[in-house]
Amino acid sequence: MRYFLYAVLSLMLLGCSAAPFTPKKINGVSFVASGSPVDSTNIAPVVAVNANFAAIMPFGFIRDLDHPRIIHNTDRQWFGETRAGAKQYIQELAKSNIAVMIKPQLWVGRGQFTGEIMMQSENTWMKLEASYRDFILEYAKLAKEVQADILCIGTELELFTKYRPEYWNALIDEIRLIYNGKLTYAANWNEYRKTPFWDKLDYIGIDAYFPVSDNKTPSVEDCIVGWEKHKPEIVKFTNSHKKQVLFTEYGYRSVDFTGKQPWDYNRGSGLVNLDAQVNATEALFKTFWDEDWFAGGFVWKWFHSHDRVGGLQNNMFTPQNKPVEEVIKNYYKTY
């Protein structure tokens, strides 16, 4: 009898040890579009950082903030910015069991901020709405075709959503007729409380560039304290809507004062500061990844040619080939 019990206990322990780890969070990377197809060598670093999701970002282009025509899916774009490119990326990621969020984005001429897109007449508003409908429904159809887990219906379009809420409500209804997966919208960090249609979506999406520290090299503790200004508002908001929050983008540049204005992407500004990036990122994980109401997030940003990007002299957002990559890898493994 004693040996039988030992045998049963041993089998139970072996069964537990063999059970696969099931992540509790969306541990994502923002997979940047490139000019060429990808293969397993481009996906291997995504797997190595323990990511289970990737945001795929096809693009549409607008000439100016008051111009209503969106140009998209053309031969003049990079491969990864088109429908065919997005599909190829998704299929290659699927081979490594990486789920996807399709996140179509707009680029305004001269890099102007999409949140300030604003038409000057009812006629141009209607033209923009028709053009955006064509753009987003193209990727809703792709999301259905590839069985994407999440579709993000827009990114940082504050004035567009503010002044045309009826359009967005109708657009969401139309998207749902095509695609039955999860929907979100990527609101800027200071926009999400004003977005009018969260109750029609599945996640409250936030591009999480909240200011958390004015220090040159903020400590983890500095940034955790900085989050105390923002986290209670996020908690109150998610409770009121009874939906999880998803950081559709998060991340910090490896630069001095990285927590002061985390949205600043001016390539020429700031001295390299790898510690600042590490500390701010770790504070974000410590603040949110344990919370049940928090779904996870997508680090900004991840390039397909891993060996040729980032590095110790790079002061931009990518975590690749920097100390912060190990921080992300460890938290993604844990959660």
C-alpha cells in the first residue's frame, strides 16, 4: 500500500511538472512593419522574449490634418504596411503560436499628431468617414480571415471620435457584422476618459505614455510613486465600465528624463540612459501586471531585424538588445 501511494504521488508530481504554463496576461510586442516579408528568424526573438501576442500595424496615410482622403494598401507602401504584408506577418507569427492584434494606424503628413485630425465642413467629415470606413473594414475582413484574436479599430483619434460619435457607433456595429473577435480602440493616455464608445468594445485600450517622474534617472520607486497619480483614475474608470484595460502601447525611451514626457519620440533629443528605461519599465510591470482588471499590453516597439536594431547606444523606444529586454522577458515569463 505504501508503494502504491508513493507511485500515485509521483505520478501527480510528474503531471504537475509537465503541465504547460498558461499566461494570464497579453504579453505583447508592437511588431513594426518593414519593406519585406518575414520568416522564422524574425519571429524567433519574439518567442525568446516570452511574448504571446504581437500587434500588427498596417498603415493608411493622410496628407494633412484637414484632408479627408486616406491612402492605403498601395504599391507605394512598405510591404508590412499593406494588407498582404500584414497577412504574411500574421501567418508567420502563427507558426510560433503568437496571437495577434491587428492595429491599423494612420500617418499624417510631416508626422502631425493624429489626435488633431479635424475636418472643416460637414462635406469633408463625410468624405473622411467614408474613407476611414473603407480602411478599417478592409482590416476587419482580414481579421476574420486570419481569425485574429483582437482588432483595434483606431489609434489616437481624439477629435475624430469626439465630434463624430454617431459615426463611430455605427462603424463598430458594422465591424461586428464582419468580425466576431475582441475589439478595442487605442486611446492616448490623456484621451481615454473622453472616448465615447467603450461600452461597445471589449477592452479599454490605452497608449500608456503617462508622465511618472521628472527625474533624470528615475528609480523604480520614483516611477511607482508617479503612477499613484494615474492608477486610481484608471481603476475607477475600468470599474465603471466593467471592462479590462489593455495597454495598446507602453514603453519608454532609453534616454534621460524618460518618465517626464514618455510620448516624446524626437530622435535628436536626449542622452542615452539605459537605467532610466529599465527602471520605468519595471515600475510599470510592478504597478499593473498583478491586477485582475488589467489585461496586459504591447511594448513599443519591436523591429523584425533583431540583430540590427536597438543596442547600448540607441536612445529610442525599442527594448531590443538593451538591458530592458531582459526585464520584459522575465515578467512575460512570469505572467
